[in-house]
Amino acid sequence: MAGEQILVVEDNERSMKLFQDVLRATGYRTLEASTGGQALMLAARHGPALVLMDIRLPDMSGVEALSRLRTDERTARIPVLAVTAQAMKGDRARFMQAGFDGYLSKPVDIDELLANVEQHCGRAGRAPDR
Ligand code: MN
């Protein structure tokens, strides 16, 4: 579903550039946040179709940011994919249990990234008033 807006939350500049380049080349529009606080503000303001959420952020964890998105009715239904460099055994189960809609480990496989984005993009729909 190209053309959808995706919020990329990532504090590593190189990873951010990679995600942006890949998503834009595929036809998606992107919003960028390098902190959890920025992400919450942009998500509430723009209602993106999907959020890619880095787990290690400067001001709060991606898990905390997810939990705050879920408790705000403006952002509660936006699908959120966890992106983590931790890559520890049991990560997927842990992040799915935390409420993420999907999980990607770094280094991110581009085909896997795009497959996940396509699968989840717009799945929850927008809030009725948007
Ligand atoms: Mn990070």
C-alpha cells in the first residue's frame, strides 16, 4: 500500500537513513523521530499508518513509548513494529507480549522489513474522525 505515511522512530542516524531510503524508494512517506517524546507527539499529530519503533531510545524505551501510544485514544490503534539490536533469544515473544504488532532485529533484512510494513500498514485503519 504505497503512499501510506510511516513514522520511523530511531536514534541511530545511519539506521534512520536506511529505513527512510528504503521506505521512500518503495513509495511510502516517512516521518522521523529520534526520541520517544518526539514519536508520541508526531504520532498524535499525524496519525501515521504504521510506526517502526527502535527499542533503545535516549529518553525512554520503545516499550514505554508503545505503552504511551496505546493509552492515547488518538494513537491506540496504530500498528507498531519493534526494531531491536538486542537480538536475544526470546525477544520476539517478549515484544509481542508487550503489545507490539511485529518484531524486526537489526541488522534489518530489507525484504523482511518491507514484507512486515506491507502486512501491517493501515491494518488497524485510522481513527473515525480522521
Ligand atoms: Mn537506538
